[in-house]
Amino acid sequence: MSLAMNVSRLGEAPPLYSQQLADSAFGRYNQKDRQPCALSPYRAAKLPDQAPFPFRVSSRTKLVELALNIDPMTNTVKNPSERVSLNGRPHTEDAVGHLHLAFTLILQDRIVHHYRRYLSRSIARSTAMRPLWLSHPAVTTALLLAVASAVTIEPSKDAPLPSRSVSATRLRHCLDQAGIEVIAPDTSPADVYFQASASDNVVFHYNPALITYPNSASDVQRAVQCVSDHSDAPIAARSGGHSFAGFGSGGKDGSVIIDLARLNSVVSHPKESTVEIGPGARLGDVVKGLWQQGDARRAMSTGTCAAVGVGGLSLCGGFGPMSRKWGLTTDNILEADIVLANGSLVTVSEHNYPDLIWAIRGSGSFFGVVTRFLFRSYDASHPVISFEYHWAPSIDNVDKVLAVISAVQAFALQPALSNDLGLHIQLRKPSQSDPQPSQNRPLSIEVKGIFLGATAQWNELQARLKKELQAHSAPPSDSETVTSRNYLELMQDWDDFGKGEHKLDTQAIHKQHNNFVTKSSLTLRRNQGFDKQALRPLLDYIWDTSLGAGLDVELPDGKHAFWAWNIYFELFGGGSPAHSQDSAKKLSSFPHRDGLWLIQTAVGTAAHMDLARSGHLYARELDARINRAIESSGLGRGGYSCYVDSELTEQEWTSMYYGSSIPRLEDIKMQVDPDNLFRNPQTLGSRKEIEARRRATK
């Protein structure tokens, strides 16, 4: 399940003039009424006010003083003694040269990109009472010129800048010599660089040092070798860019991105029940390719968001409505070609580098760049049943919500539950698009799923579900839809958040962006569910707050903000699903296979909007209440790294995502990537870091 939702940035919005500064630089500032025009896509997530700073305080103060030493009427430096020199070339006293220094400090890659936001915010706060110069054309000119120069400033002894083994120029030369297309902030148009840097989720927009576009596995090898030889920057592989926290763009500023979009082939081998897929292929194209090639009508275990890239999904797990029958996507990796940190290309399987294939099955982003997968495929020629039940007008109190959830859970816990079944429960605020609109209710319920078996088996299964609903005094559903159709038709209609009639049109979907924050948990008891009363505090809170939550409000700056929420309970366990079998556990680093519910909470809005802090707080509160329900029910809590949460501490994400697999994963990491070339904010670390961590815990 993938959420195409949208949520505000963490913390309060940056100051108004910080936005004006950025908008002015890119021609997005309305000088007539001195208000920002549209919300700038360059707006970045707010850092804590006390963010660490890599320079002496005196240097930061000097930067602000430089900005304040401009006469806005004459566009000159007021105090000639404050003229600056860049690269040994003196500038004139006009403000272009003067601000050149200030904004070079912000934009140059010699400075950690992470702190660029802090600097721009510091300047904006110091000049909030003097906005005239912010709209002056000199600012635009200075910003555009700034990228071309370098400034040397004394680094703080307490927080030194990361060293760069060789200049970025040499890295660029290496990539150019290899014939690899590169987009970079200093050589590409601003809009091209911005789009190339963008993640699907606009909450997490980062500024890579470079984005590379290899055409082949050998290009990936050369790119990895160039970065390894000529830079200290981390490498992030990007297949679809759908990481919830922007890890496909590095998860922080300054990474080198290897974009795998051109490695997108889909070659089905129906007689062997396999399919070769490039990591840049998107799920919609995989579904169509497997179905259409040779008219074989094949399929594989995937999620349901058509724009997600195969590479990311496969390496973190890959759960979807077919997983109880066919296993996780990662379980179906038969072999893979991987470029390692030393630039070598190896093919891994259960017989060749077995440790490495074990590692990439569930934890794959730490070890290299996969350039080709071989997956197991399945016959999908038979009809598939899809079903949806909606409750909205009939839900007039919390007891009825509890009754529906408890009934579906009791049904899921029946010992003979078929693996042909996949379903989820969705809780959300009602909308006009519901089959039976009821916007005066705090929440609506949807139970949606598929059944891969025969019609007669479905009829028996549906009867059991309705019997449980009656036994728990749940109200009859307000609408019910059951359809038998072929697998391709099902997937064309499945994605809850896709738009229009062509939900497998990956080219159209790729142009859309989402804006959301999400939290998730995986319960750790396959055949044990929530205590009925454990969920009541969560549902009481939703009932009391939902009608007023996220309403369209006008902000002080005249903008409007609204947000929506939802909670998914995806049926992960029950019965004996394929991914819980001993063989699957043994052959994969994905540790949590015995849970009943995979739960995802999301709050979001439209991609072009920003959100109040209340949206983030609402998501956190829902998540906290879900976790208290898990704890009070004695279920144990794990996580799912495909639904990555950037707010987790190191102790939390290592335990929740990788659990007992961590020691072996660290051993493999030290062997194949001892310098931690492949890293993001949730990284296993280098050999030295792992060894130090182990010594500290003895």
C-alpha cells in the first residue's frame, strides 16, 4: 500500500522573509505588492533553531553584518572597509559583489548543504525589519553568481567541515570521461536541477551534489568508482523516488544520486516462471509487461502503487494484497546483479554469495546498487475477485466502529483463513466521493481486498465474514461491491490514490508529487489481535477531533491550508501466509514475519500546499495511541522500512526494522562496504563505526 498524501513540514513554517529571499532569487517574487506569489518549491524542511553550525559564531555574525551593510537605495556597500574579496579578486563596492560572499556561503558545495537552510534563515531573521533590499534585483544576480565561486572560511575546531579528498571538479571530470549524464547545481538550470532532485514526497526535498543517469550496469560501475575515488559524498541509488523520507535523494543534502530510471527493462520468461526486471522499472509497467508479453498473463507479488520503482520496493520488503499467497516481493528475488563499493559487479543468488542475497532480501540499500533482478512470477490467467464494503452514515457512535473492526479481526484470526485472501481496513474522515456520503460523521470505514481463489470458495469466505459482522453487532455496510475480473483490470483500478481511469500510466503518475507524513507499526503476533477495549482510546480521540481536524483555514500570510488523515490496517498475517513460512524466514534478513496487522497512519494535503504544525501533531498523536493499544494488547511492535519514518531514533529504527538481523547485516556491511559509501540517515555505519559501537556495548 502506498499513500499519495501530503503533509506539512516538521515544525512551524520558516519566516516569511526567508521565503521571500528564496523566491526573489528564482524570479518568484511579486515586487508590486511585496508578497510571495505561489508557494516556492524550493522551500525546505525547517531545522531546529539550535541546529549545530559548522563555523565559528563570529563567522556567522559576520555574514549577517555583510547583508546589513547595504544601502538599499543606492545598491552600494555603506562601509568601504567591509568590501570583500573572492578567490583573490576584489569586488566593487556594489551590493552584487558584497552579497556574493554571503550567498556563496549558503550555496557552495564546499559548505555542508545541511547548513545552507540555517544560514538563509539567520539572514532573514536579522533583516526582517528591512525587507526592501530583499526584492532588489541585486539579490537575484548575487544568488545566480554565487554558485560559480568558492569561499574559504575558518572552520570551527568543535565542528569541522567534512573533508573532500579531491575537488568536485575532478569527480565531474571522471563522470564526463565515462560518458555518464550528470545534473548538478552549478551547471544545470535551476528548474532542471530542482526537478531532478525532487522526491515523490515534497516534504523531504534535498539538494544532491550530483544526480547521475547511467544507461547500463557498466555505467553504474564507473559512477560508483568515480565517487569512491574522487569524493567523500555518500551514494544513494534511486529507482522510483518514492521513499517516504526522501532517502532516494540521499535523505540529506550533498549526496551523489545514481538514478536508475533508464535501467527499466521487463523481460518475462513464462516457461521458467521468472521475470528479469531493471531496478528503475515502475510497478505499473511491470504489471503490464508480465501480463502482455507472449500473452502469458503472468504476475508477481508487489504493492499496488503503480509509480513505485521495483528497486526500492524489492529491497525493503514489498508487501501487497497478494503477499499472503505469493510472499513478499523480496522473498521472490531469485538472483540479482549488484555493483559493490569497489566498483565490481557480482551476481548473487542462494548458491553464489548467499550472505549477500540474504542481506538484500529485506535490507538491501546498505550494500550496493542493484542493476538487475530475477524474480519468480506466477500464473494470473484466472479471474480475480475484488470486494469493497463501506460504512459511513451507519457509523453514528464509537461502539459501531469497534464492532466492525473486531468482526473483521475475528474473521482474520480464523485458523483456516485462506492465503488467497488479501484485505485492509481503512479509517478516514468521510468525503463527498464516498458511495454514501456522510460528512456529518467523524469517520468512515472501508474494508477492501482481493481473493485469488475460485468463486465458490469466495462465497463461503464472504459468508463467514458476514457471520462475524452479525455476531459482533456491527451495522450492515452502507454499500457493498463484489466484482470478478481479470488481474490486469483489477490492478488498473486498485490504487486508492491513483487518479483517473489509467492508474497504470506510470508516465502520467510520475509527474505528480505527494505531500504527507506517515507513521507505521507492525504487530508481532500472527494469530493474536487487539483487545477490543485497547482500541477505544484511539477511536474516542478520532471521534472527538476528526470533524474539526484539518479544516481549510486562512493563515496570517493569506494562504490557505487543509489536511486529511487516514489509518490503514493491512492484513499481514492470519492463517499461515507464505511470507511466514520457515523457508522465507531463513532466506531473508526481513525479521518480522509473524504479525497480524501492518498499520500505517498518514496526514497530508495537496502537493502545492504547505501545512500547519497541527497536521504533524495529529499524525503523531494517532500513532502514539495506536502504539499504546499495541502495548496494552501485548502484541509487540515492529516496523517496516518500506514505510520509513525519519523521526525514529537509531535504537528505534534498528530494532523495529531489522531486529535480530542487525549483527549479521553489520558483518556483511563491513565486508562489502567498509567505508560506508552507500548510506543515508538510517545507516549501519562504516567498519570503524560498527566496531566502536560493538565495543561500547560490551
